[in-house]
Amino acid sequence: MKLKGVLGAIAVLFAGACASGISQAATYAYVSNADSKDISVFSLDKSNGALTPVETVAVGGTAMPMTFSPDHLRLYAGLRSTPYSVVSFAVNPLDGKLIELGRAPLAESMAYISTDASGRYLFSASYGGNMVAVNPIGANGVVGNVQQTIKTGPMAHAIRNAPDNRVVFASVLGSDAWLRFKFDASNGQLTEDASPAYALPPKSGPRHFVFSPDQRFTYLIDELDGKLHVLALDNKRDTVKPVQTVSILPPNFSGGNPWGADLHVTPDGRFLFASERTSNTLAAYRIDRASGKLTRIGTYPTEKQPRGFNIDPSGQYLLAVGQLSPTLSAYRIDGKTGKLSAIGQYPVGKGANWVEVVEFNGSNAD
């Protein structure tokens, strides 16, 4: 009954948001802070990129990976301290505030979480548990108990569905493999292919990956060798073909081991950015949309140990945090050149490591 009451109140808020039309689109940013065990919430002014603090939400555990539901009305946060769990939040589109709806166990400490295209299932990948897992998501948007686990090679790091929702891919750092699973959206079951979708060079350490907006390419960043791979996807034949490998390291990089972290593509598919933790930099690339190939634009200093960053849905701003930094850096993305311009820094919690950004207008506040 308690949850029903909360959901009823949320429904009233959403109805009000829809009725008002949210004439001005509202954009919010969420930062998970592992060491302070909370989530920082900001509103983003799209006219100038300025951030305004909204609230800080205590989660009582090591908050790390986060993901939105496809309709953006739910935010899921994975806790990597015991008991390993995922927190389901409702997002208020009127002010960006979070309302906790429930918690469910995760199979292990999960480095990455994502949902399928329908929003009915939560995928997760465990670096320490060497596995991927599936949890169902109820009609109310609340994650339920684990329904499937599959052992992988050592150090599974990320898991995402392909845009058509027929297959799911997972990067496995310790075995230098990018795995493919058939996905049955009717029951949430994964079935691993006999062979990896793509085998990477030894000791490359594949980490995060993203798909191009046109679904023709995958961009995959390595953690251990400072490389970024461009892979062509043939969705009809379910084949993967290497296109290009580039360095994410600054031109003057010297000393220390490469330590790739995160990557994101602008919504229009024109630019890609990647973070490297040893040099504390962001690398920017121009994407040739015909071939998928990358051309380096520049390298930009950023927060110390930049584990996570993201791009707002308009493609105008990039927000980056560092696990060893107390602040978030905001950058303007030049729409013609892809160059970054620093425009501000904002306090966040301790151990900031993940950024999610959402925009609400009348259509997704229904």
C-alpha cells in the first residue's frame, strides 16, 4: 500500500507536468558518488550550460553505475557495497528530484547496469563476479529479484542491448572478448553465442562501448592499452567487422600505464569523446558517418581520474567527473568543430564516478 500511495502521488505530479506542457524543456544531471554514498542532482540551463544544485540523495551504499528507463521516468542506481542491490527511483519531471520506490538484490557487485529497449528487464555485468545477470522490472518501473545469471570470462565490465533488442553484447576485460547473447524479450532470457562477437588483442581489456545513432557501428574503449575500436555491425547477418583502432592517449603522453574509462557519442552522431584516467584527459573525435572512422579533434584536461562523463540530450554540453576530484566540469561542445570549451565547475560528492543526463518535455512527462 505504501508503494501504491507513492506511485499515486507521482502520477498526480506527472499529470500536472503533462497538463502544463512543460513549455520550457527541463534538463537534469545525476552524479553517483561512491565514497559519500549519495547521488548529486542538478538542473541544467540549456541556454548557457550552467548547473544549479537540486538535491543530494543518500543511498546508504557505494553508488556507482546508473541507467534510465527508456521513458526516462525511472532512474536505477547500482550499489557496489553489501548487500549488493539496485535502487529504483521515480524522477519528477517538474524539478528533477528523485523518489525512491524500492530496492532489489543484484547477483554480485555490478560494474554496469542497463535496460532492454522495452524497459522490462535490467541487465548487469560483474567485474568481480565474472558474470552477467538479468532482473525483471515490474509494470510500476521497480526492479525485481534476479532471474538469470551467466558466467563469463574474468572481469565482465559492461552490458548493453543492441538497438533492435534482438541481441545483447557484453565486454569482458579479463578475456579480451566482446560477447553476444541472443535475447528473448518475451521472458528476458539471454543465450550466449558459442563464440565471441569479436576477439580483441591480448591484454587490451575491453571496457565500455556505445552504438552509433544509425546503429551501423559500435565504438569500444579498452581499459589497458589506450585504444579505441570502431566495429561495423551487420544486423542482418549478425556479424562484426573491425574498421579502425585509434589511440585515446594525449600526443605527449609519457609515464604510467594507459587507463581508459568511458566514451559517448553526441546524439547527432557527429562527435565522439573518450576519457583516460592516467592523463586525466578527454579525447575528442570527429566521426565520418559513412565509414564510422574517427579523426582526432583534440585532447582536453579534465577532472582527476575521470571514470565517468556524459553528454546532454541536446548535444551541446559535456559533463565530466573524476573519482579523485570534488568537482564536476561542464564543457560546451562546438556544434561545427566538436571542440570543447570549459564553462564551469560544480561541487559533487566523494568518489564521483557516473553521470546520467535527461531532458523532459511534454512528450515524455505523460
